[in-house]
Amino acid sequence: MRWTVHGERQIYSNPWVNLWLVDVQQPDGRRWEHHVVKMRHLAVAAVVDEQKRVLMLWRHRFITDTWGWELPMGLIEADETPEQAAAREVEEETGWRVDGMKPLVYAQPANGITDSEHYVFRADGATYAGPPTELNETDRIEWVPISEIRGMIDRREVVSSGSLVGLLYLLLDEATGVIG
């Protein structure tokens, strides 16, 4: 059942997030204004080495006041492709440089309230280029064995949507023999 959009108006804007009121009509005839969060899209990188380890960041998120493991990720700039953004974020946040990115999975993590799109890529291997240039992104950087990922998720050490989607897809690849 499709909802009808009669119009929309922006009520808040900044470089990262925009809040809109959208005049919608549901199939049962009810018409109302729905809040929609419009955001720049996100590129996520799952970097896997020859030892079946994934490059991860241990970081604090002030909004939820929690620590957790995440994949390198960041907003896609206007002048770059999602692949380029993912590669850039890996190097900025970790100091490791990847040669190429392959699409892993695409997700819309909260499409009932936001238009946010997550482009998740996989890179096989990386070369250390130097210290990270983004000094406020992480407390530590580690290569984590893929075999430990499920336990980390179960212990809620990985809760970021972009990271979860990418890591669960890697686990699926491993279970079906795609990795290694």
C-alpha cells in the first residue's frame, strides 16, 4: 500500500542533517505531516587481510555514551563516489591504504524516518601508509579475526548499523566460502 506525498517543507538544515515535514496521506485516507530526517549518505569499509582479519576502530560515541568496535566509515562528499569515500575514510581513520573497493552490500538503516543510505564495501588487503590523519575518530585500531566478530556482536561490542551490516555480510561470506 503506497502513501501519497502532497508536499514537503524544510524546517531545519545544516551540513550534516536536515529535518523536513512531509505532507502525506495514508491508504486509509488519513493525512498528516510526517517528520523526515534527510542526511548525507555514508560509505563503510570492511577491510579484510590475508589472515581473515578485519580492520576495526574502538571508539566512543558521545550521543549514547558508549564504546564499541566499528568499521571505518564516513560521509560521502559531493565530489566523490561512495567507493572513493570508503577508501578515503579507511586511510584518514586508520592510516591504512586500500587499492580498491568492491561493493559488499547496500542498506537503508532507518527508512521509516530517514533517507540515509549506507554503501558498504570490501577491500581485500591494505598497506600501512602512516598514522591516521583523523585524530578524533578512535581510541585504537586493530585487525580483528573474523572468527571473533560473532561474539563481539553478541556482547554488544558492535552496535553501529553500518558496521553490523558489513560484518554480518562478511560472516555470511565466510559461512558460504566466499572469504579465503
